[in-house]
Amino acid sequence: MINGKAPGKPSLLNDDQRAALAQAIESGPTPYLDGVVRWRLCDLARWLWEEFRVSVSEQTLGREVRAMGYRKLSARPRHHAQDTHAAEAF
């Protein structure tokens, strides 16, 4: 008992909700229904509230999504005047 780790707070999402969240992430948002073209954590938190009435902070949701095996990916910024041919030649 001395060396054991405390169990901590139970997860806010159950297995069915996690499966629905994974399905939503994989299928992506529907722009005319969800109002977004790509999922952000704040959008997913809003989606969880609308679907299941579960209030999850962005920080907690980020940990849940990362534990499910997803990573935050974002497009690398590109300068508007960047010459793609010069970059390929380099």
C-alpha cells in the first residue's frame, strides 16, 4: 500500500463515448452541420456536450485524444511569396 499508486479520478468518458469520439475524429466534421472544416479540441469539446451532455475541458480532452493514439497535426506555415520550384531545386 505504501508503494502503490492512488487510482485517481475516474475518466469522464465511457467506452461508448470514446468509440463515438474516435468515429467523429476519423470521419471529420461536416462543415454545414458542425460549422468547422477541421476539428480543434474546443470543437470536439462542444461536440461532446451536444451529443452526450458531458462537459470536458480542452486540456482533459487533449489527454483523452492523445491516449486514444491521435496526435495534434497542423499544416506547416508557408510564406505567401515562397517559390516552390526553388525549394524543390534546393
